Amino acid sequence: MSPRSVTVHVNGVPVTLPEGTTVAAAIAGVTGHFRAAPGGAPRGPFCGMGYCGECRVRIDGVIRLACQTPVSPGLLVETGG
Amino acid sequence: MVDVFDLVIVGAGPAGLEAARSAFAPGRRIAVVDDNPRPGGQIWRHDPTQDPPRAFRSLWDHLDSSGTRFLCSHRLVAFESGPTLVLESPTGTRRIRGERLLFACGARELFLPFPGWTLPGVYGAGGLQALAKGGLPVAGRTVVLAGSGPLLLASAVTLLRHGARVEAIIEQAPTGEVARFLALLPRWPLQTLAALALIRRLIRVPYWRGVWVSGARGRDRLCEVEVTDGRTNRILPCEALGTGYGLVPNIEAPNLLGCKLTGSLHPAVAVDSQGETSLPGIYAAGEVTGIGGVGRARLQGALAGVAAMGETQRIHGLLGRARHANAYVGHLAQHFRLREPVRRLAGPATVVCRCEDAALGPAHGTSPVDPRALRLLTRIGMGHCQGRICLHALAETRPEPFLREWLARPRPPLFPTRLETLAGLGDGTNPVPPT
Ligand SMILES: Cc1cc2nc3c(=O)[nH]c(=O)nc-3n(C[C@H](O)[C@H](O)[C@H](O)COP(=O)(O)OP(=O)(O)OC[C@H]3O[C@@H](n4cnc5c(N)ncnc54)[C@H](O)[C@@H]3O)c2cc1C
């Protein structure tokens, strides 16, 4: 099976990956730093199933879970918040 | 507006999908709610690089043409009287109601904190599997899987398929327990076949028993883990660690509704032999009722689906098989029982609550401390995950009623929600603020 590819922007960097993958995958291709913990340390995705909140990022301006958000053409993703 | 269905199923994993199939009859209105973008739950999670598993495909072929309503990317966040389910999706809030309700909301991993477990590059064991299925790049990366239970093996197989180099699987249970687990496994033929299929694909991967990861190190990212048997330590360089110590049921939604729980360490939803909870017309099936794997989840789902629709003549063929599958819950729990040292890897300075970055600090080791006191002392349980991770970790080190006390006073919403959803709830409780 070869799914179609989709391009999204992570911190301004274009990333192309197959349809059906997640924003978490797109970010991981650019940086491991998804958000900053209250103490400032970098955090990345952890539970992979939508409840730990470590992969929370800004997607088209709204804070969402990267692991449960499928990529779609033109999404703008900002990390590190 | 509230859409009304004959049956609403929460969770589109094996249990929920089987329930939807068995409950189906022409003219019945059935809805399945799941917070993932696609149905499948944990084990059948969508992987765009692979053909869907055969079992999932055959179920899906039935359901897809059945008129069953699938509400994917919809998360149950609260109840209103009725009970009406308040669902949140990326585009808004909606309300649905079922004449009957079936919880098939599965389980999550049990995480035990250790120094370094918050470093990027440290994941849940099933979490890393799920992320890899979602496209997280693992090809050529060095991975270690550590913790306890068969999920480590399932995760290893997925990661190998995605091109990762799995350095080792690190199982805390001693060799004798793993051997006893395997010796009695043939009592459950389906589980035996599944185990053999995993083992066959893992012949080149070292499977160490009686050892655990006691620390993860790296500057801004994981670069090595420390593995120990309690006496000697050894360092394993790796780029990713998947760690998990088994599963705990996602009881939050049924608990909020008032369903009775069973078991005190990591409670499950109590059900009768047909899957009915303590509340009439409310059913539960799959891992939310106890950790017993996909075979049991499917059987329980099928059973609860027909029971919920009152088709008693179809129940009897399933009851005996379901009872046998239930015995596997105890078999798993007994042989992958957690050993004392793995529950006590965190020190006073180790972050326990990842959300609030809170170390146990002054409360470290001072058991018993009841959950409310702990919350005031440390902010534990007040962050994004609402205690789904840290409270279960703490329960492992505290006297047993710990979690039951916490769960006795559940408060909506079930997950952090948007302000407009909160405003609509208006039930006078004290909700967790959105983050
Ligand atoms: C991360 C992970 C990976 C796993 N991988 C494997 C594997 O490879 N092989 C294996 O044999 N077993 C695996 N398991 C064990 C697995 O849980 C069972 O084998 C099987 O998936 C259980 O089926 P289920 O239907 O009971 O629950 P699940 O498959 O967990 O399905 C429950 C569904 O309900 C959804 N849900 C929960 N709460 C809500 C809510 N409030 N609103 C909306 N939706 C909700 C969940 O997102 C999920 O999709 C895994 C478990 C986990 C946690």
C-alpha cells in the first residue's frame, strides 16, 4: 500500500509524510521538543494514546494533541509552548 | 439537540466493535464513539503502511455497511441527566443519548517513574508502538523495551516491522515466572497462537528476565539507560526507550456515572456474567473490566452486545467461552506480578506528576497519605492527565484503598475540555480547568 503524501509546516519547516500519519510523526521529523514542562525541561510524546498531554502543541492556532491529530494538507504546527 | 440511539458504545476497539456487530439488527440505531481518528482501539490501531489485520477487516466489512454510526475523533467528556453523553470533537461539542450504554473504553499503560523518565525519547512501551504506527520515525533507531508483560513483545514486533533495531526486551518478572506463564498458556489456544506468532518474529531479539531499567540519561534527549538486576548495573546506549508495567482499566467514565468498581489496587468496572454493570441498562466489556487481552475483549464485547439488546437466546453459546477467557486475567496478573524494587525506583527528586512537574519531595515514602492530602502537598492529580499516570504509580507504593478513595469522588469533566463545553455543563461541580 502506498498512501498519498501530505505536507504540513512544523515551526515553519515543511514536512511531507504519508496520509494517515499523525502530527506527532511530523514534529518528530523536525524536533524532539514538543512542549516545555512547567520547570522548563523539554518534553516529547509519551503515552501515544491521547491522555498524558505531553504532545500538546499549537495546530492551526489551537492547542491539540499531536498524537491524535491526523496530518492534513497545509496544517500549521508550532511546538515548544 | 440530542441524538438518541438504541445503543451507544464508547470505544471502537475489539470489544466495542464486536459489541456493535452482535447488537446489530436492521432498524436498530447504534452509535460507536471513539476519540481516535479511526476505529480499531489499541491493538488494531490504524497503520497506513500496513494492511489492516484480518480480524479487524472482517468486523469492519460488516459494520461499514450496517448503518452503524461511527463518531470518531469524538471524546466522551461528561454526562448530563439521562444519561446524555457530552462529546467533544475538534470541531465542537455534541450530545447523544442511548437507551442503553456500553463502555468498551479499554485500558492504558501502568507507568512507574524512575530517574530520567521524562526525557524526550522515553515513551510508553505500547505508546511507542502506537506512535510508530502513526508514523513516528523509528527506522534504523536503537530501541529498548522495558517493563513487564506480553505488550513488550507486541510492541517489539511492530517496531521491527517499522525498521527499528530492538536491542533488548527487559522483563522484570524472573525467568521462573515467565516459564510458568508459558507452561500453562496452552489452556488458552488463541492466546498461545498469538504468543507463538510474536516469539517467532523475535528470535533475534534478546529477552532478559529478572531485570529492569533503573535510570534513563541524556542531555535534552535520551541516549542511554541503566539496566539492573538489583545487584549489578549495566549501561545500554539507545535512542528510544519504551517502558510499561502492564495495563490498568480506563474506569473514569463508568466511575463518574456511578458504576461499581472491583479490585482495589487498579480497579476495573464490575460486571455480571453478561456484562451488565451495577447500573441497569449500562454494560461494560473488554479491558475496562479487567486486563485479559484481545481474545477476551472480543468475546465480552459480543456477549455484552447481545445482552444489551435483550437477546437472551444468543447469550448461552458465549457464556462458557467468556468464563474461560476471564480466567486468563488471573493468569496474566499472577505471573507478571510486579516486584518490590520496580515500584520504588523514584527518589524524592524524581518527577512523579509529569503534568505539573511535581516531585514527590516531602511526601516521599510517607505512606499512608490519603489522595487529597497528597494533592494539597504536591499538586499531584491536578494536571492535564488528571492523575491517570501518577496516581496509579503512587498506588503501587501505598496501602490499597489509595485509589479507591480518590475515585470515590469523581468530578467532571473526564478530560480537559474547551471553555464552551464547560459552560454548557453547568452542573455546579468544580471542573478541572482547560489547559
Ligand atoms: C498502547 C497500547 C498498545 C497495545 N497493543 C497491543 C498489541 O499490539 N497486541 C495486543 O494483543 N494487545 C495490545 N494492547 C492491549 C489491548 O488493550 C487489548 O488487547 C485490546 O486492544 C483491548 O480491546 P478493548 O476493546 O477492550 O480496548 P481498546 O482497544 O483499548 O479500545 C478502547 C477504545 O476506547 C477509546 N476511549 C477510551 N475512553 C474514551 C472516551 N472517554 N471517549 C472516546 N473514546 C474513548 C480509546 O481511545 C480506544 O480506542 C495494547 C494496549 C495499549 C494500552
